[in-house]
Amino acid sequence: MRTIEIYDTTLRDGSQGEGVNFSLEDKLAVAVRLDQAGVDYIEGGYPLSNPKDAQFFKRASDIKFQHAKLCAFGMTRRRGVEANQDPGMKSLLESNTPIITIVGKTSAFHVETVLGVSLDENLEMIGDTVNYLTSESRDVFYDAEHFFDGWKLDADYSTQTLKAAIRGGATRLILCDTNGGTLPTEIASIVTEVRKSIDVPLGIHCHNDCDVAVANTLSAINAGCIQIQGTINGIGERCGNADIISVVANLALKLPDFSVLTNGHGTESGVKHLTELSRFVYETANMSYRPGQPFVGASAFAHKGGMHVHAIAKSTKSYEHISPELVGNSRRVLVSELSGRSNIAAMVSRPDVKNDRLLLDKVLQEVCRLENEGWQFEAADASFDLLVDRCAGTYHPQFEKVNYNVDVESSDTIEGTVRTEATVKVAVGNTVRHEVAEGDGPVNALDAALRKALASIFPHLHTMHLLDYKVRVINAQEGTAARVRVSIQSTDGDRVWGTVGVSENVIEASWLALADSFHFFLTADSEVRCSGALPHPSVKS
């Protein structure tokens, strides 16, 4: 079994992606989490490029990493400057990391056109830089920038740059597909050729401009590379880098000859936390998850088509290439107009519904009707549960709407002043509550007024709050008269649930989604919370 080294560059190359920005505390937190995951090398940044990266290495020196080794990233010495006089070399040594990664020009085109030096001088810059840093007791990895493009242009010169790094004492040579334009078959062929004349261990660093960075990385590993470089979730410059999540999952679960993320505990211990690691980095970087991301995305094991759901009910292997639990993910069944009875049966938890074919058909028919009008239940599990109760005749709301009114007043007296007020009248049992509240907008005001009306009867309501609110235009061709879909996500600290509302009026759509969220929360427990409440669905009349 070959152990493959995982070199993470999320904090350096990943941070160069559009919309990605890590604070100093973010970078420290991500580094700790990568170490816990079993990553072998963590590239912290380029200390000469900005004060944040320089400060990162100072702070990180106080962290006792359990497994990972920290790496500082930099470039070869400047032309015409001795390595020991170059400020870049000084900053790299001051980072006090055991490993320094040096990037050098490996393509003759880039040497002469971009760097503007002779081919021979570039070789000297590579050799001098690596030699100086190794003489200062640093382990040096050499990143051969634009290696594959350079090889295709002039293979002999690209090989010379690698040998210059070897003479300087580099212990790893990382072949970089910097433009991301090389295909897997080319990667495998070139790596195989390089290994015939180079005996220093090789690594691979791929960008994703042709959407094959993961495939290229796996091809390079199969051809003999022992180290992969990439980022969590594939974030990075332009189209991003090879996604370490996917590479690791494939190596661990698809290719039994390789061992990754062991951290002294065996492969499985690292891989089963991949979903958690992926989402941690998304959250830290303040980025949205990619639902369709392989292995760890919310949709990676989500089933929507009726035929698919019917099959996985018999055997999950029918439409899943691995068990989602292996990577810390979970299976989801979705309902839509494409669903069959199997989807509905898989979604409901009540035994009386699961075994009632007529009721399942009734629910499915209602789902199809509503989705044709613009409703969508994939992210509205709570609204779906309430829909099932309505179809089953067991829906007994804890409150009923009498009416509501929303006033929005804009004043020119104070520029930018907009006042929103909502009045809500609801019936709870034999009691009618009529309350008014102001808010930052109509939905906020409705939420506040409804809470005032119900708070004294349902004192536990304060534990519930809204997490997210989204509006989507359904039939945009109708212009301002278009129907809209409002999706709301709520939580009580333990659970998270989604609700949906659809109407030509955005306030009415918001009320429908908001009311569903309150209904679900108030009727979710098995006991009626107060004597004045209407019967809970589980209480027979």
C-alpha cells in the first residue's frame, strides 16, 4: 500500500479565488482543523506578500500541530541578487517553518517572456535559492510552475529546471499544471517520462480550468507521484484547484492500493470527516455550499426521481456508488412533480401514512398540483409534513389566522426613513388575539406581531427564530404581477426546518411560509404545550 502525502494550499492558493477572503483568525482555525483531519502539509501563505501572512506564521508557531507540518511559500531569488541578500529568502526563513516551498519558472516561454531572464540564469536562480535554504536547515519542496506546458514546448529545458532544484537539495518536485489545460492522458504520459530521469519523489499540483483537476491528480498518482497538492472544496484562482475532498475520497474508497489522511489512526478516521471539513471551510470563508459537490454536497446522495427512490428502498447500492456515511454525509429523498409513491413513503415518518397507498397517492397528487403552481418542497420539509397532515385529515393548527394587515410608510422628512407596521389577528382555541408590531420590513413586522399574539400562550416560542429568507420569481414574464416563491429556514437551536409559500403577492407568500414555520414548531412535540391550544395532530378528537 502506497501512502500518498496530502499537501493543502487552501490558505494560500485557495485564498486567491474570487470572493475568498480569510481573516488571520480564520486561517489559524482552518490550519488546526486540517491538522485534525490528518493533512500532512499545510501551506500557510507567502510571508513577503502581506502582513497577514507574516503574522500567521508568528501565531502558528505557538500551535502544537499533532501531525501536519507547516510550509511557507515563496519564489526563487531575484535576478542579480545573491540568495542570502534577497528579502524574500529572509522572510521565508523568519517564518520558522520546517518546510519551505519554492515556486520557479519551468517553461522556457515564461522564463524569457514573463520573467525576462536568460534560460541559464533561471537555472542558477532555482539552484541558488534551493541550495541556500537547505543550507539553513530547511526542507525544500520545489513547485515547477507551468511544468506540463513547458514540457510540451521544450521537455529538455523543463527537465533541466528540475535537476537544478535537485542539485540544490530539494526533497520533493511538484509538477504543476498551472494553466489547467492539460488532460489526464497527457498528465499520465508526461509523469511517466519524467520518472525515467528523475529519482526524487514527485508531487502533482493541478488547476481546474478544463474541469479535470481531480482526474489529472489521480492520473498523476497512478503514474507514480506520491504527493497531491490542492485545496478544500477546490477553491482557488480562476476555476480553482484540484479538490482535496474528492481526491482523498477517491484514493481512500476507490483505489485500495493507496493510504491517505491516516494521522496515525488509519484511513477511515480521516475520510469519515470529509463532509464536516468541507462545510467548515465553506462557513469559515463565508461561502455558499455547492449542493452538487461530489461526496460531500447536500445533493450528493439526494434522490428525486420516483424510479430511483423505489430502487434504493430495496437496495441503496442501486443508485449510490458508496454509503454516504463513509464520508460523513447522509441520504436524502426529495419530493417534487417527478416523484413517485416511493418518494412520499420515504419522506413520511408516520407508519399509518407509509402503509396507506391511497393516502400516498393523494399526497403525491397534491404535490404535483402545487409544484405546477410554483411550490417546491425539496428544501421545505416542514411544509411537506404539514401537507401530509392536511391530506390525511389530521391537521389541527395550534392557531388560525383571522386577518393581517401590513402598512409601509415612507417619509421625505428624514431621508431613507421607511416605517413598517403589521397588525395580526389570530384565534387560539376560543381566544382571539389582536396585536401590532413594527419591523425592519413587512416580514419582520409580521413575525414580531405574530410572536406578540402567541407568546403568552406558547411561552417556549422564544426558542424559535428564522435563519434564512429567500424570494424567487417563478413566472418572470409576468413582470411585477409574477408569482413569487418565498422559502424560510427556521431553527429552535436543536432542529432546522424549511417552509415555503407561493402567491402573486410577496407578503402573502411570506405569510404562508412564516405561518407554516410557526405551525410546524408548535405542533412538532408530542404533547400539547398549554390548555388553551387547539388539539395537536396526535390527539384524537
